[in-house]
Amino acid sequence: MKYNHLVNRRDFMKIAGMGSAASLLAPSFAFTEADKKFDIGATFILWGYGADNLEASLKDMSQLGYHSFETFGQVIEEWENNRGGFNEVVEKHGVPIISAFCMTDVLDPSKRKDEVKKLVRWSKLLKESGGKVIEYCPSSIKREGYDYKEHKKNIIESMNEYAKAVTDQGLVCALHPHTGTPIETEEEVYFVMENLDTTYMKFGPDVGQLEKGGADPVKIVKDFISLVEHVHLKDYEGGDNGYLGYAPLGEGKVKLKKILNMLESRRDAMAGMIMFELDSDRNTAMPITEFEAAKISRDYLMKLGYTFNT
């Protein structure tokens, strides 16, 4: 399915070039002017993936001065329905929510109606809590033998419907390509971003996930920068390291400085924020504490001129 207002890859690059010419031609400006710095948030998955992990993450984020946080839609729902209220725990620690990470199926059209209801429910909860962005990700699949070309109609139609449902709730929906999902490789990223209705579906890249998936995160951010509304800033070093191969910021091979420079052109336009993220491995012990890993990442960004609430 194509839309008349959609543009091809060449047009995307032209748009990106017009929208970010200053930062691309003179990237050093972003790191010499203190007033041109993003606020930095953090996602909570370094501390774990369930409702039990939320308070520990907020306590450390608050102490380290991160400006906002992101959690899963189902975690918000669990706290709101069964743990005394989501806003109460957020206010207790003083770190506001900006986004919720939400996953739904994109391959089976028989599930779409229920998936829309779930996504709308999470969107309403996020909006009530002051959040602005649904960081949208297709549900995980078995990648062996998977070919997106066999599913492209359902992928595009379902994500268009999901994004419109989120937008109708007054939030921004930003696509998050992710390893182990239907949108992992560079080819898959370009396919969906060039075929989705970008009136509704924006872009929320995870630069570490792109690197791990074999893509070039610098190229992808540059090509689709006019659609970037939210970013997971993550480093990647590979190996069985307790972080699923990812690393504290500055300790991997992702070209973080170059990506941050490019993103400065979107700072005032983005609905979301740049979010530090580091995955936790359920099966391999982390070499340092969550607080220490988040501090290393914060200190790396402070050396680049970013400020925190400390």
C-alpha cells in the first residue's frame, strides 16, 4: 500500500538535508554551545522488565539526575490497577515520564482489533500521566526463515492502523526497529519507513539495536531525521557481557557523537527525548550495578556538555 504524500529514499535524503544542513555541515557547533543540548532521559530496562523493577529504576535515575524516563505500557497499567497508582510512584521519585514502550502483533490480521484496543488503553494511561510518545515496536518473532516480503501487506496496514489510533489519542507514535522482531535489518527499516503513512507513524530509532542488527545507525538517522521524534541512545560492543552485547555509553562501537550532532537539528521539533538505554540480560550477571552503569553513561554525556539534574 502506497500513499500519495509519501516520499522515496532520495526524497527523504533531500528533506533530511534541508532540515539538518547546519548540523551536518558544522557538527562541532552542537558541542560548543551549551544552550544547544538535549535533556536526557533513561529507559528502565537496565533495572529489569517488570513492574517490580520500576521503583528501583526511578530511585537511581533521580539520584543521577536524568530528566525523564520510559517504561512499558503494561507496567503503567499494572501500577495503575494493582499497586496504588502509577502517578503516585512517579511523583514520589520526581522523574517525569515522557514515553511508553508498546509492542503489538503486525503479522496476524485476526489479532489487530484486540491489539488496537490494548494500544489505545496504554496510550490513554500514558497521556493521563503526562507522557507524549508511544515508542512503538512490533512484537517479537522467530527470525529463522522469516521474510518480510511475505508479510508486507499486513505489516504496513497494521502499523498504519496502530499509529493512527495512537495519534487520535493526542500522542506521537514513533516506530522502534528492534532485533528479534519483524523490523530488524537495514532493508526492513527502509522498506517500512518508505511505505508507512508518515502522517501518523514517525521514527524512534534505537541506535544500538540498529548496530546489533547489522544496520548503519548513522546513515539511517541521517536519512530519516525529518521523522525522528524520540531516540534510544544505546551503545553496542557485542559478546556475552551481561547486557545482551550492549554497553554503557562510550564503551561500544556506535558512533554516538556523530548521531548526537545530527540530532541537534531536531531538538526543538521532537515530541520525545533522547533516552539512555542499556539492556539487562536475564541469564548473565551484569559486571557492575545498574546505578554504576547508568552513572558511566551519564558521565560520558556530561563530558560532551550535557547537563543533568544534579
